[in-house]
Amino acid sequence: MQRKQSPIVDLCVQIASRPIELKERQQSALGSVIPLLICGEQSAITVFNDASQHGSPVARSLHHVFSSIEADEIVHEAAWQTLFAQLPDPQNLRQLKRRAALFFARLGRSPSIAEHFAQIAHLDSAVGTIMWHLERSDVARDKRIADLAREVKQDEARHVAVSRHYAFAAGIERARYADLGEKVRSSLIALLTPNADAIEGIGIDPAALFKRIDKKECR
Ligand SMILES: [Fe+2]
Ligand SMILES: [Fe+2]
């Protein structure tokens, strides 16, 4: 069965077709946050591509689901890249990319598939929280950004469900799953904290965002 085209593909065209309608300082702030999201999407593409090729019976039964998530992540990355191309380059781009790359590399160093996917479930859940805030932020005044945040949030909710299912099918214990959630949430907050000014600049209260990420339990 052919998969329906993601509405994000059309949003990419809309974003590329005309300049972002935001104040200069909001554009700069957004430009300092998006590289972190791009790095996350790139890492997710690799993770789900690997998962779609994994030979275990559980992974084989989820092959199509993993491929469809990989396709989602490719579209997400394209959308953030399209938006980023419309914004001024941040001064600390190399440093931002390096910090994000380290974060995702550490996440990839899980001892087992079950633990790795537990962490992905928790991370995608936190990304959903970030999207929830982005959808209601000042930069969502440009409707294309609000629409993009909403669509990504909906996709991430599906990714959470699949990753969580896979983690438990691959044998993770409930207590370990919860521990990894705490670990992922605190490392994500540590990754985002140096960007608190930029987060504030796009109209999201960083303290409220971090609190919400911290409290969110992905069951
Ligand atoms: Fe994504
Ligand atoms: Fe995802």
C-alpha cells in the first residue's frame, strides 16, 4: 500500500516560497535552536534505517513501521533545513552542531537495542513537548512554523509508541525504562540549557519548558 504524502512536504514548499515573517531577533534566536533539531532528525534517520534492517524476529515484524518512521524523519529534517536556510546563520553553528552530535552519539552507545529504543521513546516524547511549546510560541505567528511544529509533534507521538513497544518487546524491564527516561530528560535539559537565551528569544519560557520536559513521564 502506498503511503500518504506527509503534509510536511507541502509545508517545505510553502516555507521555501517566501521569507519568514518574523522580527530579526526572533529569526536569529530560531536559527540558534534549529541546528539541534536537525542533528536529532539526522540521528533518528540512521537509527530507524538500522532498525528496519535488523534481523531479529521482532524487528522483522516491525520492518515497515521502522521504514515509515525513517521516511518521517527524512521529511522532518528537510523541513528544518528549509526553514534554517531562510534564517541568519548562528555565530556558534559549529559549536552547536558539535554539542548536539556528542549528545546523540552518547545516546547511540546503549548496551542493547531495548535500552536504545527506550531512550528514543523518551527523547521523542520530549521532542513532542518542545513542539507543543513551539506551536504556541511567538515564532508561531508565522503560521507555517505553527503548522510544522504541530505535524512534527503528531509524528513524534507515533514514534514514541513504536519505540516503546519495541523496547519492551526486546526485553526492557519497567524500572530500567523509567530510569532511562530520567537520564534522557536530564541530558536533554543539559544540552538545551546553554541555548536558554535563544529559547527565550523565540518566545518560549525556558524554565517552563525544562520543567515540563523533566516532569514528563513516557509510560
Ligand atoms: Fe523527527
Ligand atoms: Fe522521531
